[in-house]
Amino acid sequence: MKKNFVRTENVKNFISIMNSLQNKPEGVPRMALVYGEPGLGKSRTALWWSVKNDAVYIRSSNMMSGRWFLEELVEELGESTLYKSSDLFNQEVTQLTQYPRPLIIDEIDYLLSDSKAIETIRDIYDRTEVPIILIGMNKANKKFIRYRHIYDRFSEILKFESFSFEEVKNIVQELSEAEIDESGINLIFNHANRFRQIVSIISKAEKVSKANSNLLITEKILETCIKDVLEHK
């Protein structure tokens, strides 16, 4: 499989809101919410953008507390963690004030049940005013409504959408080393509309194709690969 980063419409929209956040005039909130169904490339896109733009990327975890979040952020900023939560918070504020960088917090849904963690994120923004991007699942926009003090700071809200046929075609052509014709692409489009699924199907199909010394991936091969991927998703 080719090691290309495919710029889907979702990726282009993500780049657009990031540019918009960084160019907001003083006084305009610079927070954003990105959400959508799993498997559409939200995390992949955020991590790719953060590496290319020297942003701070944090991935929340199940059972993560406010303090755990502070420790992860301090370490990501290159600092040694201190004992008190207040000291951790001050470390982060100092670092982001002296060296402003966008802060991307992925899997924000894990923190939504901890109001202190959400309040901490708001406080970090208010003290530093660096762009903060929160990435969540499909209903994250509705879940945030109960945190009006955060929701009102979102100047950008982006939903990752399912792929069109042309996008699936582009993904396949950008990633597959073997040939998949139009009917095969249509088969993928009709059964697997998630980036992870598409990549898994291509990977399995390529292995079968190479094992048979055949660079053309037939519909029969794809049908088997699609069934296997969907059964184990």
C-alpha cells in the first residue's frame, strides 16, 4: 500500500478551520469543535496536521481525570510534572504563553463526564488564548451544549461527513498499489464508507492479489475482503 496522506474534503475542511482559527482578530474566540462518526479520519487528520504545524496533540483516555489530563499535557509540552495540580496548570499556562501553539485534544468525549477537566480546558484557553481544538464523536456537539461557557467559545464547528463515491475512488487510487477498476471501487463505496474500513479492504485485497501474482484486484477478491473486514470491525 502506498504511504500517501489522502486529502479528502474532510481534511481540506479541517485545514480551512485551522487557518481560520489562527487568523482570528483579537477578541474573537479561537476554539473549535470537530466531530463525526468513527472511522472518517478525524484523529489521523488531527495528528497529521499537528506534526506539520508544531501543534500540541493530546489523546484523552477512558477514565482520564482532570489531573491525569494536566500531567499528559505537561509532558507533551516537554516539562517534568510537579505534584500539585495548580503547579501543573501554571506550567502549561507559562509554556503556552511563552511559546504559543495550537492545542488539539482528541477523544474529548472521555472528559465530558468530568466537569473539572472541561473547566480546566476553558481556563487554559482564557489564560493563553491559543487555538484549542476539541475532537469528539458524532454527538459531541449536542453533549457540549450543557457546557455553555465552552460551547459559546466555539467560533468553528466542523462535522466530518461520509465519503462520496469520488472520494472513495480517490482514496483507492491514492493508496492501492494494485489496480481496482470502477466496478470494484463502487463495491467498496456501497459497503464500506469509513476510512479505516477502506484501508483494511485495500490491504487485504493487495495481499491476496500479490499471493496470486496478479496486480488486478477482481470483484470476487473484493467481496471476500469486504465481508472479512465488516465481520471483524
